[in-house]
Amino acid sequence: MTAGIAGRLNPPGVCPRANVTAWSTKPRLTSTAALGVANEREYVKALWAALKARVAPGKYGAVQADALWSESERRLLRPGHFWIFEFGDAGEDKGSFEATFSLAPRSWKLHKGTRFYNGEAALVVKRWFHRADDDVSGCTFVEWDPAKDAAPGAPPAALLINSNRLRDVFGSDTFRAVTPPALASRTTRQGAAVLQLEGLGVTRFVLQQDRDSNIRDRCVRAGSVLS
């Protein structure tokens, strides 16, 4: 810098500063994108370890959604979007575990069209639930009926999920069934009360709002792609 320029930038008697101010921080700030993905994977592993013992036929599970069920679901889309299902029975005293995979690190196995890694499990689904359109809170569900709800040409709903997508396990005290009185009187041993009968109504299932918030928080921490 020449003396003339320096004099104009730092007039004598006006600005005593001789050098440009520098800012620094310790520790140095760095990008943590890769670490964030690693943390998400470790979080999912830890969550599965905590939920594993609670998985059983007849219980309900919340699974992280990576796509919309249908376009009509978009109006109920909020961060941490998830779906609810009822666990099925794999038979042979295996509970809801169709298979558990012990594999070498970073290796994977394809099972019925789903990829599994070490420590993950294939969990059986008995039935799915979707959100009722008339409840903007997204906490009211009805059973998904493939005979009338599936889009033309759409593949059948998966009745098997990877445990790494599971975000919660709960019972009927948390996911409470509310059956219309007219339909309740027609209940049969075959579970007809769950589906609509001759216009009498349909059983609705209500999820506790605080549980809904907790599940959404878990989905976000696990790297939810829907918001």
C-alpha cells in the first residue's frame, strides 16, 4: 500500500487504527454434513435397540414416511411425517419378526424387495392406517382398505417393513379406537367393526397429540425427507 493511499484510509488524528480488524474463532467452524448423516444413522440404531423388545403382534407402530401415500395426504403434511400400522404375526413363535439379519459391516441383503443391513429386522405388518381427511391435526386415523383406497394400477401395500424406519411402538391405550354406536352393535368375531358396514360408519383411531409430536421429533432427528 502506498503512503498516499494509507494516509487517505487512516487520516492522522482521526483513526489511530493501523491494521484492518481480523475476526477468528476457536475451535474453527467446519462443515458437519457428513457427521450429521452418521449421527442420524447412530440415532436410528439406538432407537431400534430401545423399541425392539416392545414389538409384538397386536401392537401398533409408527413408521417414518419417505413418500406421500396419495396426493390427498399433502394437506396433512407436516415435518416428521409418518404412517401407522398394526404388527402382524410371522408364525412359528417368531412374533412379528419374519427375519433378523446378521451381516458383515457395510454388506446388505435383499429380502422380498427390501434392503437390509446388519442388525436390522423384517417386521410383519397386519394392516395400515391413514389419516382421516376431516381432522386437520392429523391425529385421527382410519384403516386403509385396499379394495377402495388403492389407486388404479398401484402396487399392493407393503406388508413388511425394515426396522430402521420404525419410530415408535404403542398399544390401544395410546392409539384408541372410537367405534360409532350403530356399528358397534354389529361387531362380529371377524372384526367387521373396523371397516364400514352399510353406511353405519367406520371405526376411527385417535392418536394422543403428545405422542404425535414425539414421533415427529424422532422422524426429524432421523433425517426426515418430507416436510
